[in-house]
Amino acid sequence: MGRKLYVGNLAYSVTSESLEQMFLEFGSVVSAQVIQDRDTGRSKGFGFVEMQSDDEAQQAINGMHEREVDGRSLTVNEAKPREGGGGGGRGGFGGGRRY
């Protein structure tokens, strides 16, 4: 079990700071980031949270998956490395982003 979690179906009003606050009840949050569109700066509706330990990450999944926040049912699971390229124009390295 990894410590990095994918959080999907976020309301567009959720910020990285509010995402971190949502997960603090499950332990220490190492990082929280809402992914934004490069051109518009608007949220893409998903993000990543890294917890301090595997146990805290599992508790966060158990507590947050399908929890309703701002009228949306969240999807929370272990983040998986991106497969293959991604067309980032960097010789098949996925544009430099692994997650």
C-alpha cells in the first residue's frame, strides 16, 4: 500500500489547502495538491494527497471514499503511476509527471 492517494470527483471550488484539511482527521498530511489546467488555472476536479504512513493512507481511503463533499461523492484510492507516455513531447517520459 502506498501513501499517495488519488482523490477524484472534487468540486471545482476545492483548493489544495481545503483538500489537506479534509484528510487531517486521518493523520499527518505530507502534501495535498489539486491538479489545475495549465492554460486556465482552473481545477481539473481531481488531486493527490500523500499521507505520512501506509496505515493513515488506508484509514483515509476507508473514511473518505464515497464521502459527499460539496454535493459530490469523492473517489479515493491508492494513486498509481501513469502507464506509458502521455504525449508530453519529452521522448516518451510522460511529460515529466509520474502521477
